[in-house]
Amino acid sequence: MSKSVLFAAAVAVAMSTGSSGAYAACDKMDKVTAAWLPIMQTTAYYVAIEEKLFEKACIEIDSNKMESPNQIIDALIAERADFGPPGAAAGIAMIAESKFPGKLKVFGLQGGGIAVNRINDGLIVKPDSPIKVFADLKGKTLGHVPGIQWRTISRHMVRAAGLDPDKDVKLIDLAVAMQVPAVVGGTVDATLSLEPVGSIAVASGKAKRAMTNPVAGVIADPFYSGASVMTTKFLRDRPDVAKRVVAVIDQATDLVNADFAKYKAAIPKYTPIKPDQLDLLAQPYLRGFKDLNDTDIKSYQALVDIFIKEGVLAGPLNVREKLLTKAELGT
């Protein structure tokens, strides 16, 4: 029997019985505070709420929607939140860990990849644009998701194409909702955009993907820009509750991965995506705690190494040491 199957069995036990008896008749509800971002990568969290998986695990969720990736990590570091569901910024989490060692544990990854045929990002341009690759951006402007994570990734992508991000390309922080309008209106020449921006842009006919999954082609395939993160204080002070949170997110991740067509219906309730846009969405690549493997860890390490190389994170930093372990969960 594989380790994954064994852990799945342990998860099933954790979801059905607890230290005080069956969860079907909870003696009490344990309150847990979550800080999340309204993006595609957070889908497993939406499903966990809609399917009442937290309630079934005797957990009362204090759910706090954030406006930026930095706000999630700030809330965790300040201990205003116990965990960041799928979709917390993977790179920013490690920047925080380098400044405040031992504060966070990662228990899942989200993104996309070429080999797994899951779109995470794209280089978005006008339909008639001559820009085909990053090397074509010399003298141009490139918009990206606001914040240090995607600024760093964008700088690396430009540098990897043989250009100087300080001289050859003008990088602009651009809110997600403004990215396609900025390309169409000519405010920027291109954007490095996360899904579902690319899919919606292509469907509109007003823009196109010059490149699909460019980051996976340069940094790591698969590529993970999102992570599930909890505080070590939460894990230390309430290990049984933390174990149930991981179990719930893993269960919801399995549901989404198995039938995205069914469960994506929850997305418009939590994000700016409209119901009539659901058919345009590309399925995200979601990795639960029980399924993380060496390929996933190496991919995450590759992202962190870019942050070190670009000078925004003090190295060295071994991501394997920052991942939640089964021993820490008592499984």
C-alpha cells in the first residue's frame, strides 16, 4: 500500500473521529481563522466551504478575504490568522520565513505546468502584436500582478530572455482586472498574467496568449506560484485542529481535481469571475499535502532560488525544511 493511500486512510479517520468522539455530533466547534485571496487557485477552499467539510470536521471558519497576497502572509506572521488556504503566495511565504524563521509551514502547492497540461500563466498581447516571446519586449512595457512575487518573477523572465529588466523593459504593477484593458488600450505592450485572465482574454477576441505557461518553461515545470500555509503556532498549540484543517483541504482538493467541471460552479461566489465565464476557465493544478512529492518540492525550490538570485530573499533557504511533515501532524 502506497504512502499516499495510507495517509488518505489516516485522513478519513481524522475526519470521522476525534479525541472527544464522532464529529457527526460535535461536542464543540473549534474556531479557525483563514486569510484567503479571491483567485482560481483557492478553489479547494471554496469547495470545502460549500460542501460544509469544515463543519463536518467540527471547525468553525472565520473567513477573511484579502485584497493582495502580501496581506495573507502579513496576517499569518502577525498571528491574526491560523492558515492561508490554497492560493497564498508561495514566494512571499518564503520571504517572510527568511525574515521570521520558524513561523510558517507549507502544506500544499498550486499552479500549472506544461507536462501536466494545466495553464497557470500567459504572456498576453494584442491580436496583431509582433511580440511572440520575452525577447521581443525590448523597449516595451510589461504589466504583472502587483507585489514583490510577480515583480521578481517578471524580472527573471526578462533576464532569462537576454534583456536587462532595469534598462530594456519597463515593468508595471497592474491590478488583475486592469490587465486586459491595459493591453487592449495600449497602456502596456504585454502582461504576464495568471489564469483566468488569459482564457477570458482569448475568448473575448481582444487579446491573445503569445506564450502559454512561459514561467514553467523557464523556472520549473510544474510551476507553483500558490501555496497552502499555516502558522507553526497553530500547529503547536492546536495540533488536532490543524490536522483536521489539512484533512479538509486535502479532501476538497481531491474533489476539485476529480471533477473540476462540477465544482468550478462555486468560483463566481468567491471571485470576480462571472457564471457565464465558467466554461472559459482552465483547470488549475492543485497539490494537496498527502500528494506532495520530490518533483513538487524541487519545483518550489527553483522558485525560491530565483528570489535569492534576484536579491529579494536572503539565502540559502531549503524549502523542504519549511514543509509540514506527517510526523508533525502525528500521522
